[in-house]
Amino acid sequence: MEQKKSKIEKISDFIEKCPFLNNGKINVDYIKDKPQSYAVNETPANPIVTEFKNGDGSRRQIVFDFAVQAPFSALENLKNSIFCDDFTDWIEEQNNIGNLPDIEGIESIECTGRGTILQTKDTTAIYVIPMRVTYIKEN
């Protein structure tokens, strides 16, 4: 019997299909301390965007960061910036064609900002791209 997956795991599975990821495996709520590591980290946010007036349900959101541990140097930073642009374009394209994570009632997946450096070490940096999934939950 297949184990039930959380919504954030389903988001992780979806993002793993991005062709720009090296070694494609995405962790949930932690990132490995080595280059080309990826993670989705949920961000505290009110899950309810709007309650439907008729009481039939609500529009909800999952707010999270997509994190990338990448090499850090002047040359690498340019490559990392291009990666962030390519990734956000891929997410936008998937959203536009309706190729979305396997979440019941899903409406969209989107990047809500550009990739920015969260943390640096001597030779690596963690870049984060803020993201959001919206879906309908019926009562």
C-alpha cells in the first residue's frame, strides 16, 4: 500500500521534474551542506486566503521557499542568477499549461519573488526563491 504524502511532499515531487536541477532530489525542510542540494521549506503563513460566503469551502495557500545550495564566487553567482531565472520561468510555464503538483483542488503554483542569497559560506551560498501554491478546499 502506497504511503499517503503531504502536500509539501507532493510539491517537492513536482519540482524534482524541473530539467534545470542537477541531481534532482529535493529535501523537505532541510538542505544538505553541499553544492547542488535543494529543499522546499514551508514558511509560516495563514493558510486561508478567502472563505467562500456560501460556506462551501475556502481558497487556501501553501507558502514556501525553494532553496538551492550552490557554489559561491563571482563567476558562479552569474550562473546561479541564470539558474534562478530559468527555474522561475519553468514554474510559470508549468502553471500556464496546467501542469501542477498532484494536490486536490489545486489552482496554481507560482514564484512570488526572485532568487536571493539567504546565507553564504566560504565557497557556497544558499539561494531562496519564495513560492506559493493555491488550492480550493471544500467543506
